[in-house]
Amino acid sequence: YQYDFINNDLNTANENEQEVNDGQDYHGTLCLSVLGGFKEGSLIGPAFKSEFLLAKTEIVAEEIQAEEDNYVAALEWGEENGADISVASLGYYDWYEYEDMDGNTAVTTVAVDIASSLGVLCVNSAGNSGSDEWNYINAPADADSIISVGAVTDQGVIAYFSSKGPTYDGRIKPEVCAMGVSTFCARSNTISEYRTASGTSLSAPLVGGAAAVVFSANSNWTAMQIRESLMMTALNADSPDTNYGYGIINVLDAINYQHDLNVINNDIVINDFKILKLYPNPFNPSVNIVLKFLRPSNI
């Protein structure tokens, strides 16, 4: 299914001469091919067996706040139509200050947290401002529940342009990294040509596709459990920082990750803990229990 939130119709392809001249479909084609393209021997995106909802929200010729509204509308539309994972290579900061990157201010950031609360795993590029005056991640990459994705080279070195953390309120960003320098993808407006491209726009769909693979192997996991598995098994999970976040993802380890907490019939079940103290003893009518988690948990 597809929807164009710019022209309000069911066609996400270029619709007029202006869009053709602006290359309106160029960026989306690259990102979608990285996420789910398939031609054996040429290109295999990690989510190539998935079903897709394609939303057109960004006006290439402009940078206006209405594009954030389009993003929000697309998230609502996707959730309504059964999306499990949202992947976007977009970001906004032109009308914000760094102080607004606090996880609670930007329009798209709030929307991501709402979508996440409804069970949609949201993946977004961290941004390409790592070498300019802004430097930091942009909205909605600052959201509490998102997976914001930085870019690395094929040698695992952070890209000079990859936006950095932390959020204004001090949280580690990005969450994880994937290859975003000279990433192989389909060439837009062709039927058989390929190219390479760089940006966190390319690393985000790799992680979104990886999340789909993890979900296909663990269909009983919640969106936040998939997020946790990718972060806690990434290369720098033991020492996250504001360049790499938790590091480069490891899909197989994420698939086999063991959660401290399970959700059974809407109840949170703790798998791995010790009881440190019970008090008072004897007790009546209540008792205080001090627990220790044996492994770090995000919940």
C-alpha cells in the first residue's frame, strides 16, 4: 500500500514536472532498495521478504514545518494499517534549537513516542550534521523510544558526517550504527543499474531491515524488546558513547538475545534477579522487597 501525503493521493511516484526536476523520488528509491531490494547476485536488502507501506512525506524543493506534519500523518497511517516497523531517513532542526532535542518537544519526536507506545518500532537516521555547526542528532532521532542510527565505514569507523549525541537531557545517542559510507543501493530511475551512496539515510534502512529479521525470528517480542536486543548486542554495548552509541549491530546475536523481562498476558515477568532484602521482618500488613537485576535492563 502507498500514500502521497504531499499530493494527497495513492501515487508515491513523481507526479509533475516540478517533482521530476527536483528528483523527488531519488532519495526514497535509494533507501528502499537498501532496506528491501532483491536481485540475487546484485543486491539483497535485509527485509526483502517483508510487506511494505510506502509513504511520501518530504518535499524535496522545500524545508518547511508542514513536512513534520506529513511525517506524523504517515506514522498514524502506518500504525492504522498494521505496520510493525517504521523506517525513515529524515530529520528536522532548522526551526529548533539544541535545547529542543530533549525527547519531548519536536512534533515528530512526540509522534514517534506515541507510535512506539502503540507497538510500532521506529527507526530513524541520526542525521548528517556531525561535521557542521549543529553537530547533534536531529528530530525525531532524539525520541526516548526510537532507534536512531549513525553511519560507519566498511572498516567500522564512524563517518565524519554522522550526527552525534547526547540529547539535550543527556541521553546516549545514536542508539546504534551501521554502514553508511559507500553503501550499495539501486540507482533511481533505472531498472538494472546500481550505485553507492553515503549518509545516515543509508545506515538507517539497514538497521530497520535488521530489526525486521530479528522480529521474524522472534515474533512474540514487543517493539521495545527488539530495540533492546539490537542495542544490548551491539559492538560497544558495554561502553556506549555519543559517537557510536551502543555500536555496530550484530543481527545474529540480537536474534539470540535473552531478555531480563518478558511480557506475558500484559504482565511484566522478571527472568533474572536476586532478592537482596525483605523488611520489616516480621511484617504486617506489608513488606518491602529490594531486588537486584543480574544484567542491565532498559525497563
